Amino acid sequence: MKKILLLGSGELGKEFVISAQRKGQYIIACDSYAGAPAMQVADECEVFSMLDGDALERVVRKHQPDIIVPEIEAIRTERLYGFEKEGIQVVPSARAVNFTMNRKAIRDLAAQELGLKTAKYFYAKSFDELKAASEKIGFPCVVKPLMSSSGKGQSLVKSADELEHAWEYGCNGSRGDIKELIIEEFIKFDSEITLLTVTQKNGPTLFCPPIGHVQKGGDYRESFQPAHIDPAHLKEAQEMAEKVTRALTGAGLWGVEFFLSHENGVYFSELSPRPHDTGMVTLAGTQNLNEFELHLRAVLGLPIPNIKQERIGASAVVLSTIASQERPNYRGVEEVTKEEDTYIRIFGKPTTRVNRRMGVVLCYAPLNSDLDALRDKAKRIAEKVEVY
Ligand SMILES: Nc1ncnc2c1ncn2[C@@H]1O[C@H](COP(=O)(O)OP(=O)(O)OP(=O)(O)O)[C@@H](O)[C@H]1O
Ligand SMILES: NCC(=O)N[C@@H]1O[C@H](COP(=O)([O-])[O-])[C@@H](O)[C@H]1O
Ligand SMILES: [Mg+2]
């Protein structure tokens, strides 16, 4: 049995904890608020700011974990190098977690050191720098904080007069103490995918069938597997995923994001060194092993004999339309359970905010059935659920 310190306790962590406990592990779930989804199923929990390095140190000393599994990006990741040196396994590695928490580190590594194709980009520390960069990139362009996730602080800028708003919005949506944004060329992609990639302690890098997804405001709304893409594009994406995960080092499951364009090919976008939100579609049983089970096996160094697509699947998110500090209720769950081949997962978040992801609807069908129809079904059913 290993003692696992989980840093971040959202919906992704909750599924990871369930997988880990099913393999006899002991988990301490951490987050900045009490009653977080993964805490509801873990052995112990700790509530503190993981951006506070000293608080993080105290929790590590108190529990003396064998393994640290980051679940979010908002962590004082510099401290992880020290823990790793002491012999604690950091998942997938301190380097991977530290590089991916800041868009600058990972983008420079991917585009400059590894030569992966990405959108053109510049960084801006002031409004004037943003303006100057936008003149080089042109409109539309995308502006994001260097440190944020799930689309926080991200805007699509269509003309110069929207820049000021993008600057303010980006700075306000930034986590942590840095006031710097990235401005990217807008890629007119035909589709985007997440390539779940597994790096192993003893074994080759493995790839799941690609997951297609649709985002709104920089946040995921629906995902489906397998995405039907050009085999040459898939091969290219796999090669890029192999390169970037090798450079970041370590064992675990990663969500590597790509934009695909018929005209311009494959662009690397970013990656998560952990299970990916769009990968929740694997909870519909699309694969023999879902992304959480794969992460756990890679972390523990357990064998993964194969990854097999068992059926097709679609996920659609349930978002809150209200903001409240009260524990929410859900209307429509009975309606959902009337549907065939459908699951619903309510994450159990104790409070709401507008557009907070509170649950997900998962639909599946046999291989070779109509994927577009399945996507429509998942979206139609998710619409029935109301958070109040
Ligand atoms: N340069 C771009 N061109 C076109 N679309 C973009 C670009 N950058 C981001 N997007 C859109 O916004 C989405 C979110 O962007 P990105 O993944 O960089 O943000 P994020 O906040 O890190 O999201 P998450 O943490 O949920 O993965 C992308 O999946 C894509 O749909
Ligand atoms: N794109 C990253 C992502 O989906 N992360 C997932 O969302 C949780 C935070 O949700 P919250 O903001 O509702 O607390 C995180 O803990 C993780 O499970
Ligand atoms: Mg993303």
C-alpha cells in the first residue's frame, strides 16, 4: 500500500481516488476548500492553499506520503523538486508539473526547444506590449493569462478596440502573482483533440484513441471518442506527444491537446500532466481501462497489457446557472436515468458559481454506431439537468 497525497480534489481527483482505493491505496485529498469532490471519497483530507509553499511543506511533513499526485495547476510547484529529491515520487515528475503550470515554460519548450508546430505567440507584461504584439499577430487573436486553466481570463480579440478589455480580463483571471499574458495567433482549426498519452516506468509510451471536443469560452462543453481524424494527423500528434512527454519526464497519464486543420495540419496547443477533463468520456466505458485507472497504473508501475476501444462514447457537461454558497440541488436526474446507455455523474461540489461544472452526462453505444447522433443525445440529456 502506498500513501498518496492528492493536490487538488475536484471531479478528476475524485475518480482517481476511487481507482486508487480499488487497488488498496491510502489517499489524503487536499484542496483550498472543505468538502471538495475527492475529499468525499478519500481516507483523509487537508484544507489549505497549495500555492503557499510553507503550508504545502507542513502537510508533506505531517503525512510523509510515498507519492504526490497533483490534480490542479495552482500549486507552489517549485517546492516539488525538493520533495522529489528526498525520494517522494512526484507524478509524473516535478519538472512536468512545474513546466505546465505556466504557459510560458511549456510553450517555449515545445515551440523553441522541441520544434513542435504551435500558433504564433508573444508574451506581454504591459498593455503597450500587448498592443505591439497584436500588431504583429493580427486579428482575431487569443489572449490568456500565463497562469490559468479552464479558460479563466481568456478572450478572443477581434479588433484593436477589444484589447483593453482583454488586458484587464486576462490580468484579473490570472492565478498567482504574475501579471503577464500570452497572445496567440487564432488558429482556424477544423477540429481539436485530446490525445491521452501514458508514459510508463517500465514500458513504452501508449496512446488512447483520440478524443474530440468542443470548447466554449475556453472551457470544455462536450467530448467524444473516438474522434475521426486523418491517420497521418494522428501519427503526427502521437509523435509530438511522445516528444513533449519525454522531454518533461516521468510516469503517468497526460492529456495532450492539438488543433487540426485540413489546410495547415497539426498544431500542438498545450498539455496536462494528469487526467484531462475531456477524458471523462472514458468513464462511459469507451476503453477497457478509463483514464483514471491508466493514470493509477502508470503511477504505481503496474502493467497495462493493452488499451482497447470497447465502444463509442460522448460526454456533455452540466453547468451551474446560479451562484450560491449553499449546497445545490439537482432537477432532472430522474429524467436522465430513463435514458438507455446513459450515466450521470454529479460531482458533489458544495457551492456553485455561474458556469461552474457540476456534473457530466455520459452516453455510449456499440462501436461503429453513429457518433454524431450520440453527441446530440448526450447534449440533449445534459440540458435536462438543472442546478438550483
Ligand atoms: N490560439 C488559439 N486558436 C484558436 N483557438 C484557441 C487558441 N487557444 C485556445 N483556443 C481555444 O480555447 C480552448 C482553451 O484554451 P487552452 O487549452 O489554452 O486554455 P486552458 O485555460 O488551459 O484550458 P484547460 O485548462 O481547460 O485545458 C482551446 O481548447 C481552444 O478551443
Ligand atoms: N480543465 C481543468 C479541470 O477540469 N480541472 C478539474 O476541475 C476541478 C476544479 O473545478 P472547480 O473550478 O469547479 O473547483 C479540478 O480540481 C479538476 O478536477
Ligand atoms: Mg486546454
